[in-house]
Amino acid sequence: MNTLRLVPESRGGQSEIFCGEGAFQEQLPRFLRAHAKRFVFTDSNVSAIYGDLIKRTTGADGLFVMEAGEEHKTERTLFALLSAMAEAGLHRTDCLIAVGGGVVGDVGGLAAALYMRGIACYQVPTTLLAQVDSSVGGKTAIDFHGVKNLVGVFSQAKAVFADPLFLDTLSPREVRCGLGEIVKHGALNGALFDRLFAHQNGLTDLETLKSLVFDNIQFKASVVAQDEKESGVRKSLNLGHTTAHAVELALKTLSHGECVLIGMIFEAKLALLHTECDEGYLNELIALCKAALGGAWKLPSFEETARNALLDKKNTEAGSVVVTAPVKKGKYCLLSLPFETYLNETEQIRRELC
Ligand SMILES: NC(=O)c1ccc[n+]([C@@H]2O[C@H](COP(=O)([O-])OP(=O)(O)OC[C@H]3O[C@@H](n4cnc5c(N)ncnc54)[C@H](O)[C@@H]3O)[C@@H](O)[C@H]2O)c1
Ligand SMILES: [Zn+2]
């Protein structure tokens, strides 16, 4: 069992993180004894597979099951959950346990932060993405007015329990989704990159991925500890994401993780055109992204797609696009490109790739 304590330098809430076999069934119950009532929040898919185990392990006094899927990450689900918590008579000293992927974690974390101005929240991430990324760092949110994560707060979970027992039932697609963020962490951390590169022929192997979860949590936690509210270094976690979000908006058929891998390939190539970088390393990173993506993928002309990048929150000047690009092992830079340049170069890169 690996453990760590996330203590933000800003003195925000602290979070204990448990990663490994036994995190859920052995560690979580120790924390739950401190609460008179334990309320479980999960989604329909997780409940169908793990419902009995969850009830047995948590001794839940109340349960709310949301419909699975990003389209339900809404104020309706949030308020239905808050209603169920009120009906269960939860008090300030009680707790909410969010068992699920990033959607459950984000909505559950927000409900726990709002209910009575904040009750204890325990996160039990059940997807690879949630284990290596979304359950760590205290960002919570719902989608609102058509904008992803528009309404939310920073609120650290009291503890996170990342247990490999949940990962065996993930579809290959969901595995790849987590892999996108794992390779992104590798692009920001040299030691992690070397481990990933050594495994590049078996990147989607679940046992390999399980062995990498704690390193990823440690890396994300170290970034969050330095910059909890994302005013500086936490922004580096947007690496590859300008182009990833642009592709994601244009092509609904690709998952977020697949788009992150594609975004990193494009932005590594943009870095090669615009700034001093380590070409050998960037070619290795591109090979790693391609290995993680698996088979062939095709992208349509970037004429439409590039326009989506103009909506990115990082952009500071009208008419330019900012990307967080990899440059050297463990190093990134912010590139601000006039829109026409971004459009022409990404279209050229696309033609070479597809
Ligand atoms: N808070 C953050 O810092 C942060 C960071 C990254 C992403 N996110 C958010 O995370 C969400 C994406 O997370 P996700 O990819 O986990 O999506 P998700 O929660 O929708 O889960 C993906 C699918 O897997 C199913 N599932 C969950 N656990 C399972 C298991 N063990 N076995 C089988 N199926 C299982 C879910 O029911 C769902 O259908 C997005 O809403 C994104 O905005 C948040
Ligand atoms: Zn992402």
C-alpha cells in the first residue's frame, strides 16, 4: 500500500491518499468510523457492478445513484443529490463517499463542499483517469450553460482511496482515456517518461498501468501542492490540451484521452517549429503518444478544428492561440501563435500524420 499526504503550500485542505490493494476495503472503513452517517454517491454503471461490495464496505446509511455519463454532470443531478442528502438527514459531521469515475468525483466533491458549507468527502476513483488525475487535487464542478466545468469550487477530499480492484472491468476505451493523462504526466516529469518509454510496447496492459498509478498520483499531488488554485505551475497540466479540446469539440467520436494524445503530438510538432527544443526527445514522446493511441486514426481538415482553439481559456490576446507545448524532457513552454499561423501549421501537421 502506498500512501501520501497532499499538503498545499497555500494551506488549503489536506488530503490523505491511499493507493494499492486494500485501499478501499481496509483503509476506507477506518475513516468512516468517525462519522455517524455515511452517504454514498455513485453512478448506474458502477452500482451495477460493485453495488453490493460498496454497501458492504461502507455500511451506507444513504445512497444516491446518478445516471452514468458526462451528459448528466448537471445542476439537475447536483440538486437531486443534495435533496437526497437532506432527506437522509446528514449533519455537518457526517460524510459523503463518491465512488466512481471523474463525473461522480466532480459532482460528489461539489455537493460535499456545498452541503452545510462543507462536509467530509472521501473519493474512491474507479476509472484509470479518476485514479491518476481527477480524484487528486480538489477540483470539483458541474457543466453549466453548455460549458464544461463552469460551476465548481476547489475543495480537497479528506482522503482518496485508489484501489486497483476496480480497474479490471474498464473497457479498453476507458483505459486509453486514463492513458492520455498518464502520458501527459510523463511529458512533464522525466522519471515518469523513462518508465513509460521502457513500457512503450505494452502501454495498454492493465497490470503495467496499475503499477504506474501511484507514480502518477505522486506527480499530480506534487504539482497541486505547489499551486492549489492554478495560478502558476498547475497550468502545466494543460499540456497538449489546447489542441486536444479543439479536436474533441470537432470530433465527438474520440474520447478525451485520445484527444490529449493527439494534442500532444501536434503541440510537440509546433514546438519544433517555434522554439529551441530537444528534437530526439520530442520524437520519442511522439512515438509514445502514437503507441498509446494504438491503430490508425484520421482527422478531417483543421479549417474548422483550429477555430475551436480560439475559445481556449489560456488565450490572452484576441486572434492568437496559446499552447502549452513539450520542449525537453520534463520541460514545457507556453507558445502564443497568431491564429493564421496555428491554422496553417496544424493543417500541415495533420496532412503529414493522417
Ligand atoms: N477534477 C479534476 O481535476 C478533473 C480532471 C480531469 C477530468 N475531470 C473530469 O472527469 C470526467 C471524466 O472522468 P472519467 O473518464 O472517469 O468519466 P466517467 O466518470 O464518465 O466514467 C467513464 C465511464 O466508466 C464507467 N465506469 C466507472 N468506473 C468503472 C469501472 N470500475 N468499471 C467499469 N466501468 C466504470 C462510468 O460509469 C462511465 O460510463 C470529466 O467530467 C472531466 O471533466 C476532472
Ligand atoms: Zn485532460
